[in-house]
Amino acid sequence: KNRLRGKILAEPARLRQDVEGLKEITNPVAPKDRDDITRMAIIVNKSVNDAALSAAKSRLAMLEYAGKRLDDPDFGYCVECGEAIPMPRLFAMPESTLCVDCAE
């Protein structure tokens, strides 16, 4: 559980850096002095980066919530069936609230 605690506490710091970097590259770019192909590439890249930013923010919120719940006696147990969530799943996705079977 201590290794899991370390991962849960370290991961948000990395994600915050990712979020800040993604915020910078998702800022609007002025379209003047751009040809149509370049404008389209900018639009596509922006939408990809917007999706990555949204996913990073969501995961950050879930990890922060998991960090607050870590000492809760129910942490690590599936909210659907009540069975223990396997430790490899928690290491891969510490924010998991469902076991593999219920997640499917």
C-alpha cells in the first residue's frame, strides 16, 4: 500500500505539468498569414491536444480523489460487487473504483 501511495502522490505532479504544457499548445493561433493546409493542420492538432488536455484534467481529478480516499477502509474494493480490486489494476490505474469484471 505504501508503494501505491507513492504512485498516487507522484502521478498528479506529473499530470499537472502535462496539463500546463497542453494548455499552452491549445491556445488559439491567429489564422492570418497561413495557407489552407497549414490552417487545417493547426485545427486538427488543436482538437487532438484539446482531447489530451481534457483526458489529463479528468485523470488528475480522479487521482487526487484516489489520494484522498487512500486511507478509507473501502479503498481498493469494487463499488459494484464489493470484491477487492487486484493490486496490479490499482498500480496501473490507481483511480479505479471497479474490479476488472465490473469494469467490463
